[in-house]
Amino acid sequence: MALQPEGTPCWADALFTDVEGAKAFYGGVLGWTFDESSSEYGNYTQAYADGKAVAAVVPPRPGQEGRSQWCLYLASPDASATAGRIREHGGEILLEPMRIGDLGTMCLAREPSGAVFGVWQGGAHEGFEATAVPGAYCWAEVFTREPEKADAFLTSVFGYRAQRLEDEGADFAMFSVGDDTVLGRMRMTDDFAPEVPSYVNVYFTVPDCDDAVAAATRLGGVLRFGPMDSPFGRFAALSDPQGADFSVIDITTTKGEMPRTTDVS
């Protein structure tokens, strides 16, 4: 699998105080299986869908405890150069570029409106081994109350082409690398509690959205929104038992016409 173009989502992981609980939940909802934890890398545990690496769960290091949250990593050919652009355009580096053996180089950052994300310069580990198949990553959106800051940052740092959805009911933008739309951005509405910060919402593919929601709630998850039909698929927003937000989507069940978009200059 070739390294992804810069700015393309390439990996996702999350810290869980109860890793075994996370494995049981996501195994039951997404059908994941897991490899043995790697003590060399902080008990980092990869998750697999049909034998392909699709994400990872990991216990927090001392001082990292808190609410769990999925972290999306964007591909970079040079993590240090990307970190420099992040600073230049008003972002904050939370973890300086750090080489992880021969696997690659990572850093963690916060964009100016507050959403945390990762940067991954692939080595032996290039990232997702599968996407948009049952159990695998499919899509992600930045939820923010300050879309102007987020949009300017993302296009400047990663060179995205930005398009805005022609919908009076939602402030939604999409970002593309070449011809591939890789990321969305949604303005947070008053439906979100004031204390909820900007964040990146990750979507995982499921064969049946309603079945996935039923499994998630049965296993202690909370349904936040949906299920809802859309031209992109039937989807729902959830929180897992440890508080990590994520969405599930059945991309084979679509309804309605694709929305019109306009380029953002």
C-alpha cells in the first residue's frame, strides 16, 4: 500500500483507561479483532477488520487519564515540516514529532478552533490497511464553533481545496486532496453543550447502521443522533461507554440526491 498524499486521513487511535472494555465494545459493534499488546510501544493494541489493520486502542500513560477520544491522523511526507506549518498558521503542537522505531513519525496538534488531531509520517506502518469496508474507517468531520479559523488553517497547512455545501440549514465544508474528498467540517450548533470543545468525529463503516446502534446501546454505548438516511449512507452518532464519540455509517444504503457544492475561494 503506497503512502497516502499529504493531508489524507491515514490512521485513528484512542486512549482507554479500560482497554479490555474498549476491545469488548468495539469488537461487539464493529466486529474488530485485536493483536497482542506491544509493551515496547506502551501496550499499543491494533484492531483488525477482516484481518486488515484499521485502528488501535491504547492505555493512557500516567497523567493522560481522562475522557477517551478518538484521534485522527493525517498523512505527511515530513512530520517536522508539517509541524512547522501548523505553528505558522496558528495551531499548537501538543507532542513534538517523535519517531516510533521503524514504524514512522508522529506528532499531535490542536488547530486554532480547538480540535486535536495527529500527523503521521509513515514508515513500516503506513496506516490503514483497509477503508470503507465493514469495520474500517470511512470518513471524518471537524466539529467547531469557529469554522472560519478551522477552514483557513486546514487549507493553509494541508493545501486542501475547500468546497461549501449549498444548504441553508447547515454550515458544512468539505476538503479535497486532488480529486478525493477526504475531510468534512461542520459548524457546531446550539444542540452542543457549551462545555463541549471542538473535536474530530470519526466514522466507521458497518453493514447495517440499525444493527450497529442496537449492539452499541446493548453494550453500554449512548445514541447521540440518528439513525438517519442521507445521500452518503445511513448513519448514527454514538458515544462508547468510556465517553469517546464516533459515528457508524452504512454506505450501501443511500437516500436522496447528492447536495450541490461551491468552491471556496
